[in-house]
Amino acid sequence: MPGTCILSLDCESKWGMADALSAAHDAQFTNDSIADIYQWLLARFEQTGIPATYAFVGAMTTPQETFVNDWLPQLTANPEHAAWLARLIQDIRDNQVDGWFVPSVLDEIQSASVPHEIATHGFTHLPMQNISEASLALEAAGINDWAARNALELKTLIYPRHYVDMRLLEAVPSLLGYREHPYNGKDPDLRIKLGNLAGEFYPFPPSRRDVSTLTRPAIIPVNFFLNWRAGARRWVPTSLTVQRFRHALAHAAKHDGVVHWWFHPHNLMTGKDQRALFEQCLALLHDAKESRRIEVMTQIQYLESKAPQRVA
Ligand SMILES: [Zn+2]
């Protein structure tokens, strides 16, 4: 049996940092730059035939007018959303919304020749850390509305900032499972961040065993973040990250393991030499796929392949 590689993408543009946007973000995150980087990435998948799970913040691919008319009043009236989206609400008032609404990227992924999975990463990226019933209901309603407008049947979920809230799976019944917390911890505090950074220097990471819970909710293992070459992380040599990925894939091929590779598409425009790093890793994955050492799956293909009769 070949090993398995899953590639999932947290697609969020400014929404993922709604509470921490800087002037540098405003300069980098424009509708054009986001559309460009998603096109660049999609073209690499078209060239290699590699499918990915694109987990979107629904509001990011909602037309601005639809969002403002149908969602903004409700969200503004809900205290947790009003706090999370304070910067967006101001930007809409100031008519400075570049980098928030980019519906074209979803259309392009849906019309690609490679069958990518579209998953959900929340409606507004509100972190589900002890949120109220009203906030949970609004996120779920937003996700369901986004899915209906775009004719999507959402099967998998990536929680914003990895805060797991089972109520969301109940409120979006088509969802079968979610990607596990990548750091095996709770809050991404400094100790965990330092541990993660140290891990980037370990050249021989193993693959994961297939440990999914195969009944709903299924938990999808994750283990390989494409090092984002910014801040202290830019000192991790690209050659080392490539070596780590090569090792993880070889381990998966040998032990019937899983390598779940993940990153944010916008990292490709904000990390130093990030695109070259991605292309080198993608070439390794393409080779492993062509030589049948690794089977590349989306999150839902992974769940369905493991136990189709038990995922229901
Ligand atoms: Zn996110």
C-alpha cells in the first residue's frame, strides 16, 4: 500500500488576522495580490494534477454587496462578532475594503480541471473559544448560506485558530469531520511556538499512523506545516524543510503512514523565498505520486478511503 499525503489550505486573506491587522498587512493583502497568489498556486496544481482541500472563510469569497446587505447588520448586532470584526466594520465605513472580499478565487478553483475539495474554515474566522450560542448560530448560518449560494456540499472543516467546538458540526450536518489541532496543545502560547520552531530543525520527522476516528466526527490527522519563512522562522534553511518533507514522505511510503501538509496560501506572498520552497516540496510530492509511493488525497477522500461504510 502506498503512503498517503493530504494537502490542506487555510484560505482566509485578512479574515484570519481580523483582530491584528497592521499597516504592513494592508499593503500586502489586496484583492489583486490575493487573486494573483491563488492563481499561481492553482496553476501548480493544474501542472502536477495534485488535489488540495481549500478550506475557506466563507465571507472572503462572498461578494461585498451581499455581505454588507445580508450579513453585516446581524454580525454587527452580535457583541462577539462586532468585536472580532471591528476593523472590517471600520474599513467598510471608510470604503477601504481591499483584501477582504475576493469571490473570484472560489470560482477559479471550482472550474479547475483537478478536483479540489472545498471545505469550510468558518464564516468570519471567529475563533470558537467559548463563544455564545448566538455567535455559534451566526457562524453556522453563514457557512450554510455560503454553501447554498455556491452549490457546495461541505464535508470537512478546519476550525479557525484550531479551537474545536462540536456544536458547529451539529449545526452544519453535512460535515463529517475536522482537521485536528496541529500542535497537540491548546492555546498557541509562546512555549508551543518555540517548540514548533525547534521542530523545524529536526531533519527526520516521521509520518503519522492512520489514527482517524472513523465515525462522525472524524478527526483528520495533521503533521507537516510548510515552514512560513517570516520572523525567526525565516532562518530555517529551505533545504532543511525540503529534506524534512522528503523524509516524512519516505516514512509514509514505508510504513503506510500519513503526511498531512498544510499552510495558508497567502504565506506564499509573505514568506522569504516561500514560493521556491513550496515548488521544491511540490516536486517531491509529484515524484512520489507518479512513482506510486504516495497517494495524494483531499481530506474527504482520505476519510472516505479509510472506511466508507463507517463514515456516516
Ligand atoms: Zn485560519
